[in-house]
Amino acid sequence: MLLEEIQKQYITAFKSKDALTTSVLGLLKSAIQYKQIDLKAQQKEMNDDIILDVIKAEVKKHKESIEQYDQANRKELADKERAELEILNRFLPAQMSRESVVDELTKVLSSFPPEEAKNFGKMMKEAMVTLKGKADGELIKKELEILIQKLP
């Protein structure tokens, strides 16, 4: 299970006195525990998909922070966020390339009549079902918008 792997790497980082990794994984474990508490209230069980969603949320926060630090010209803080992001990315499955995403989106669009394929909301929902966990949502959104604009 993914939680066990996170715990194992946390202990390894702690023993080797890797402060950055220990800190990032400690915060990740905390976020996962909060999610577990929410799930218990809803009488649901924790699984790897939910843990991946927590990791993705943390990755998104780091990307937003990097963007803000870059805009504020705070290079040292942006670099720290990038280092933390690298640690979090270890737990995410390999992401599809842009070309692969475009190919998959083209398949999704071609499976619908042209007038239906122009409905961005419906196509985005279909694309997320097909590509969930395989590609970044922002990339999917951007490429889908481009493909829909090209439709006749």
C-alpha cells in the first residue's frame, strides 16, 4: 500500500537526518491522516486512490506556491518548493506525455457526434474518466480546449 511506502521512506529520511524529506513526508502523512478522519466520519475506507488524490492536492499547492514565488521574484523560496515537489512526485505514477494526451483526447472527441464534441464540460468529464491519474488536469484542459476549437 502507498501509505506503507510513504511511512518507510519517512523513517529512512528521519534516520539519515534528511530534514527536507522528513519535513515533506511528515506533512504528507498529516494530510493523509486528516483525510482518514474525514473518511471515518463518512464511514468510508482509505485506499491508494484516495492517497493519490491527497498527494495530487499537495502537488497542486506546491505548483501554485512556485508560481507565486516566481512572480514575487523570491527565487530561494521557489527553489525550496521545487525541491519539495520533487519528493512528492516520487509517489505519483508516471505521467503521460503531451503527445499521448492529445492522442487520447482525439479518440475521446471522435467517439461523439461533432455537435456533442463541442460541449467542453461533457468532453472534459469524459477525458478525466479516461485519463484520471495518467496526466495533469491542467494539461488535459488546455489541450482539450485547443482540440475543440479546431473542430469544424
